[in-house]
Amino acid sequence: MSHGPRSGLAAVSSALLAMSRHLEVRDVLKTIVASARELLDAQYAALGVPDDHGGFAQFVVDGVSEEQWKAIGPLPRQHGILAAMLHEARSERLADVRKDPRFEGWPKAHPDLVDFLGLPIRDGDEVIGALFLANKNCPKPEGGCGFTAEDEELLGILAQHAAIALTNARLYERSRELTIAEERSRLAHELHDAVSQKLFSLRLTAQAAARLVDRDPSRAKGELQQVAVLAAEAADELRAAVVELRPAALDEDGLVATLRTQIQVLDRAHTARVTFACHGVKALPASQEEAVLRVGQEALHNALRHSGADHVDVTLDRRGGGAVLRVTDDGRGFDPQAVRRAGRHLGLVSMRDRASGAGGTLTVESVPGKGTTIEMEVPGG
């Protein structure tokens, strides 16, 4: 593949635009690797982010199937050529990586690599990653490397901008972690206040029932019924808080599996029938998946706690490159226009903020006596 100045500039520009579309570190790493492989027309590409223990905190590949990757086994350690790029902070262009004296072999299922181009990704003086490509898709000069000096220069430009994109993504994730920490602190305070009040009332009511058991059994029975009500309310408060404080691991399970699991739990925990159906939804950007999950949790909480519904139906459908979440209940409903405080009470403002923050939209349809439908649409990646 020949890169003239115009085609090379256009290819680099496309790669940089692709990197700038993502904020999640994992998404940025995947985009860097895919862009590098396409830019230089290589069979394989990989990017490793080192940890502090001689291994890699993250290692992303492109050109290797999921089955191949699983067969290869654990992530590589920092040795051989990888260590050279990380610790010597210089590029490597080799005609046959297997003949380099630093080569230490690879697992049995590993693809066979020959010509090789690698270089560090640097943020100032710090090496924050190693990017490398192998097996250029072109005729090789006799005893020479398929990757050219021009390829090395193009990859160097990509690596400089990759460092910026990766640093920005890390800053974004740290900022989000601080936001999550603040949110957890707020929830902890709310949990303490709400549940403490419920438990205090529960204790007083139980004490009153104990005093009435002998002299007024009928009133004691009424107090014990109130104890059951207060205990159920306290359990609801705890259940809602646990869902917020322990969000599902979307990175491991994905949005569909996470929603399905949570809805199965809610179906068992409540008298209302809660169902879930999904049609054709593909993976979404991480920020959108989190927003959809949070809105779904809030809408389910409202339906199960406030609406008196017998049935709550949740659907997640593909729409274009994105998805639509719909939570419908047959409960008592409300008038969104007439009851302004419903927005605060039912978390509608929070849900709208989450939807808009993920580039999506939220609509609410509700009529007194005829149930409620919450619909959220996100655009995808």
C-alpha cells in the first residue's frame, strides 16, 4: 500500500477524527489500534498499556479473532521487543522479528509475525503505551521489511495524537470517578436519613405493640400490621440504594445481560410481574450504556414503588445505529403537565439529564388511571 502525501494526510486525518469521537479509555485504545492497522495496511496491530508490576494493565489487539485471543492465553509480560519499546522509548522496524536477539517466542496459538513496526506512545517523558504492527500486506523486498520509513513517520504522527487522546480519556474517567464518588456520598447520606427514620418508627411501633399485647390485643394487632408496613418500606429503601451504590459491571456483562439480570431479580422481589424483551441491540458506547441502565433503574423503581402497577414491561430495541429503552406500567399514572412536583418526586429531571448527557432524548407519556411509559433513545456510536 503506497502512501503519497495527499493519501497519507487524509488517512491520518480520518484516524485522528475517529480517536476524537471517544472518551472512554478502552474505546480510545481500540480505535487507535484499528486506525493504525488500517492506516499502514498491516495484518495485525496491538497496543499495550503497562502496569507497575512488569505486565500490562490493558492490552488491545486488532486482526485477531475472539477465539484466537482466548486460545493465546494470559496477557503478555513486558519482555523482549515489548520491553524495549517501553523502557528504551524508541521505535523498532524489523524485517523479521523472530530473528531479533531479544525475541523470546510466543504462545502456541499466537499468529506468526514476521516484519514488525513498533514504537512507544509518550506523554512528555512518560511512556504510557506501546503500539506495534506486524505483517505488512505488500510484497517484501528480499531480506527487507515491508514497513517503510514513511510508514514509521506516519505511525509516529498517529502515536503523538494517540497520546493526547489517551491522556484526555484518562482525565475524563478520573473526573467521572470523582462524580461517582460524590454521588455515592450523597446516596449514603440519603440512605442513612431515610432508613434511620424508618427503623426508628419501626422500633417505636414494635414497642407500642409489645405494651398492648396483654391489655388490648386488637390494638396490638394493628400496631404489628404497621410494623410490617414499615419493614417493607425500609426494605424498599435499602433495595433502591443498593442498586445505585452497586451498579452492574457493564464492561464485563454488557447492557442487555445486565438489564435482564436486574429485571429477573426485581420480578422475584416484587408482587408485580416484570418482563424484559430485547431485539437486535448492538453494543453502545460505554457512556450511553451506563445512561440507559441508570434511566431503566429509575423508571423501574418508580413503577414498582409508586404506581401500584400489576405489570411492568421493559423493552430494548435497535433503532438505526442506536437503541430505544421503553419502560411501561399499568399503574395509576399521573399528569406530567399538571403536577410539577412529580418531576422531582419521580426523578424525571434526573432521567432527562442522564439522557441528554449521553446525547439522547427522554419522553414521558402518562395519564391518570392509565399507566406510564418512559422512553429513552440514544444514538449509538
